[in-house]
Amino acid sequence: MRPLDRAGVVRDALAGLQLASMNVPQLLGYARIAGMPAVAGLYTAVLPVMAFALFGASRHLVVAADSATATILAGQVGAMAPAGSAEYAALAGMVALMTAALLLLARLFRLGFLADFLSRTVLVGFLAGVGVQVGIAMLGDMLGLAVHATRSTDQVLALLRHLPEIRLPTLGISVLVVATILLGKRYVPRWPVALVAVVAGIALSHATGFAARGIAVIGPVAGGLPALRLPLVGWQQVLELVPVAGSCFVMIVAQSAAAGRAFAERYDERFDGDADILGLAAANAGAALSGTFVVNGSPTQTAMADQAGARSQLAQLVFAAMVVVVLLCLSGWLQYLPHCVLAGVVFTIAIGLVDVGKLRAIRAESPGEFRLALVTAAAVVLVGVEHGILLAIALSLLRHVRHSYRPHTTMLLPGPDGRWLPMPAAPGRETAPGLIVYHFGADLFYANDNAFVGEVRRLVAHAPRPVRWFLVDAGAITDLDYSAGRSLGNLCTQLAQQGVRVLFARVNHYLHADMVRHGIAHMVGEARIFATMHEALAAVHAEGGIPGTWPGNGMEAAASGGATAG
């Protein structure tokens, strides 16, 4: 929070009040998503918020209930115990405690970098899938239908079967709530429209007796501060909860790091992902002790706090203090809150998770990544959140491996103005009579060494004239593993037997050490390994491999361009 002055204290205090007014309805909605009692949503903004303010590093990150982790929790725990029951609450608390332990281990081993393995593309798709899943789950309460199903597809089928039983008053209230919140976000984004909708719903329910008119309400809500206790479950249940805690851990690390890094960069502040992980571990331990469910660093709530003017964790502490006031003084009124109003609030949260703007931008810039986002979203909806997040990680890693497995390769070719230009490598081309300058755009390792060797052989075999010099531009190669070392050594030997002299240009210190270790430097000779392209081309030119005047023929500049293009 430091440094703070009087103006900063006033600014953050007002931001905390505004954050509380906007977030209290959402916290109730997140509890609904997680299958927990409504008051548990408020508990996520008390001890967890204070714990992160004490142990975390980010001045901006808001840590509380989140729709993604709430959905992950409900997906598995809902099959182990009835939602809202004491056993369910104990299981949810144990998930929070196990997640805290995983986060603590990640902090001890400095695993904050793991967030980088979940790409923004699949994260957008994952959140879109969560939004669709949550939206489907809320339709039953919004229509006044009692639908009990764990999978989204089953929920849709059950809704279709019970469509004739829709309660029109409940549907009308739901539509009014959703329309009011969406219009408010568009035209008065700083106003706590969701809070107004909740207060109006409670007031009308109390005044007109919604429960007696067939409109379902939450019912009695326990007030007061949470009791501190450890969740107690059996060892077999702990083992069953390991995948849930692992999924929550991955989502927390990915989302929190993305939000923390984005706002730190916005205000030119230092980002310490490992310290934030420690704060998140403390926050989830606080959640487990206070009888609530797993918490997350929410990008949405962090953005809301930033828009309200928050510039330090003082705003989050004021937010927690206001939630305490609600728990101590206003919890009795929550019993009149209609389910359809709460479902409408949650439905608008779900809509917000489907970021159409980002999906359009991804489609415009990278159709392949857009398809990955859609596949991830579909997996979340059709298979489940846990499998969806595992698929998201796998797709992110596979996309990276695919780029390394089939990197861009180029050759220097004569251009129309007499200069050499970097062009895609293809058989039947040559840089100059008897010379091929070839650029490989990735590290050489066991998965792509065959592709490298195969392309080099094709380029040599189909060259217009016999190749005398084959120059490898190694500017993008920083590592050479055992498999690639053997393949490259065999290739150099075979080319030497065919009378082809192999040279390497732009060899950095790390690659050179690998070439020495694998015997390649001895095989081709140190005299044919160069630190710059200029030196390599000069050596070829001295042997008669480059016709024309050297170095004014522009090959050096073209070679640099080829490295960039590769």
C-alpha cells in the first residue's frame, strides 16, 4: 500500500466502497455457481482478501470468488455431495486448502513461470466455454424450472423437456434484471446496477411476498462472521479432490499472473509473480479456514477496481470491511432475494466471460489460433471444465511444439535487381552457382532433426548445379540435443562424401559448445564455423563460391533479412 498520502487514502477508500457496491451481488452469484450457500460468497471477500493484502505483491489484484474456479469446483464436488450441504462445504474447503498447498509449493520452487504455458488464445476460449456453461446452468432458475443435471448437454435437454412448465412471472423478472444490468453496463458502467437490481428484488419480494406467489427465494441466510475451522474429510475423498485442486491451481496461476502482469505494466510497476503466488496461497488457506471455497485473482474484478480508481490494496481492505458490515447488519434481508434475480446477475457475468471482441481479433490475426479457442470452449461445454483446462494446456503446448517441429526455413535467392533476397526454401533453387545459404528457424532437437536433414538433402539433390558449398545460417539455433547432434553429424559426413563443404554462420556461444560436445566442430573444422554471416560469406567468396564483387553485392544485408524472415 505504501507510499500513501491523504489524497491516495481518500481515493482508495472511495474505490473500495464502489467495488463493494458492484461486487456484493456478484459474490452471491459466484456462491450460486459453486453450489455453496449464498453467505459463502461473501466470506470469500473477508479473510482471503486480507490475507492477499498481507502476503501478496500486486497493488491492484483483487482476490475473491471467481466464476472459472467456482465452475471447476462445482463440476466434481457436485458429484460427491449434495450442493449446499455441510458435506459439500467441507469438500469445498478441502479443495481450497489443497489448492493453497499447491500454490505454496509453487512459490517454494519458484514455479510462477507455469502461467506462461497457458496461452492467451486458449484462455479466452476456456473462459468463453465457462461463460456458456454457467449461462446454461442459470437458465433453470431464470425460467422457474427445477433442473438437476451436472453436464451442460443434459441441462439443455432437461430444459427442453420442461419448457411447457415455464413460470412466466419468474421469466419476466429474469429478463428485466438481465436487460437492466446489460443496459447499465453499456450506458452507465460506473453505476452499481447489479446492486440496484438485487436491492430492488429484495424489496419487492419482501413487500409483495414473492415466495407465496410461487417465485422461489433464497430463504434464511446465516449472518455474522465466519467461524474459523479446518475442513474435515476422509482420505479417499482427499484423493478424489486432487484433480479438482490441480485444475483450480492452474487456473489461479494463469489468470492471476495475467491480471497482475497487465496492471503492473500499465502503471510501470515491478511484477513479482512468485510473491503473488504466496499471497494466493495465503488467501486460499484463509478461504479454507473460514468455511468458504477457492478464491482467485480475478481479471474482471481487478479491472472493476481499477476503473473505480483503486491504486493499492487499501481499496481491497475497504471492500472487505464493507462486506463485514453486510454480514453483521444486512444478512437477514438476503433471505428475500429471489433465485431468478440472482440467476439473472450470474447470467450477465457469464455473458461477460464470452469476449466476442477478443475472439474476433484472434480470428482476424490468426485463424488457426481462433480454431483452438473454439475447440477449447466446446470442450468445456461438452466435456467439462476440468477436462477443458487440461485440453487448454495441452493445446497451448502442442501449438508451441508445432512451431518448433515445422519452423519456417528460407534460402537466399537472386532477386530481380541483382541482390539476394530471403525466400522460402524449396528444391530446385540455389543462392549462386554451387552455393546454397539456408536458414532454419528454430532450435534443433529430436522432433525436428529429421525434417532438417531431409530438407537439406532435397535442396542439395535437386539443385540446378552441383552444390559445392552449403552454408547453414544458425542464427535461430541456440540448442542442439543428443539426437539432433547425431543427425547433424551424419549429415555433414554424407555431404562431405558428395564433395559438399558445409559451413555454419552466426553460431553463438551456446551452440558452439554443443557442436564441440557432439563432435561436429571437429568433423567440419573450426575454420568453417563463424560467428557472423559476413565472415562466412567472405570465406565462401574467397574460395570462388560467390560471383561478382564482394562485399558490395548485398548478400550480407540479405542474409540478415533472411534471419529475420525465418
